[in-house]
Amino acid sequence: MQSLFTPQEVDAMHHLGQEDALRAGHIRGPKERWTISGTVLSGHFTSINGPFNARGQVRIGKYCAFGQYVSLISGNHRTDMPNQQIWLNQRFGYRIPAETKGPVEIGHNVWIGDKVNVLSGVQVGHGSVISAGATVTRSCGPFEILGGSPARLIRKRFTQNVIDQMMDIRWWDWSDERIARNQAFFETSIPADEDIDLKAICQP
């Protein structure tokens, strides 16, 4: 499956386990309540608003917001092995890789509610919303709202035309100066069933 992010975007991400990287990326949240294991990367200006668990290969986009007790897990315990405890393997030096379907990727400007679990191989598309308590076992497209366990599509946030415009505009790549110039764009309410010419609102 193709990544949500270009190699250049991945190179610009910040490791959530490194204090200097968090400062450089303006990544906010109670880091003393996070459990980070593996290569867990995030784009600029993401907020993690409570206890947070991320393990394995995890990539998070810019301007995301996480509720409390969110878990992003790219590897699972093997059910085909005699032992289920990782600590035993570590004590005796056994090299048994975790079972995985691939990295977890959370797109740009995604909102994930409290107590959400996202499992290995899942891609959450740009601009999507995951309702509290959901367990996400399958990938979703951009600007979708999911809920339940396992998570299912509730609805799309916007019409397909508006989604296409959003994906073309990619406001999360704008500079702070351009974001500041676009108050009208960011304050525009977009009904889920209404087409709006967003480019007519956006300032260069």
C-alpha cells in the first residue's frame, strides 16, 4: 500500500521519543504520560492531549489532535509461537519479530477521540475523524468519520467535490503567514451536503 506521506514529508517528521524533536516540531501534550516504543514520527503542530501509547512503525501528520488513552500499535503478539511474553524473549535473547500488517499512518489534520485503538497496517486518511472508543482495523479515505468497534464509516465530512478541493489545497502545507491571511477560509462552515468553491475563498 502506498504511504500517505512523501519521503520528504517523512524526513521532516519528528521523533516523539526525543525531547529536542518535540520542541522543534511544536508538538504539544503531557509527554510524561506517553509510552513510545519504536520509530514513532509526527509532523509539526500535532497535539496529544493525554495518555498515549504508540509502538512500532508509526507516522503521524501535521496539525493532528488526539484525545486521551489513544493507542497506535503496528505490531501484535504472535499466536503461532510457544511463548506469548516479550520479556521472556528478551531475557534469553530470542529474536522473534512481532506480527504486523505494516506501519500505522495517521494523515494530516486528523482528529482521534478518547480511547481509540488503531491497529497495524491501518492508514487514516487526511482530515478524517475517529469517534471515541473506536477500534480501527481497516484503512479509511480522506475526510471520513468513523466509529464503532470495529470501526465503520459513519459518513464523509464533505461532498466529494469539496474533498477533492481540500486535497488539492493542502492547507496543512501552508506557512504560518499564509494561514494567518486566510481567516475567512478557516472560519467557513461547510455543510456535509453542500458544494463550496474553496479556492475562491483562499488567499495566496
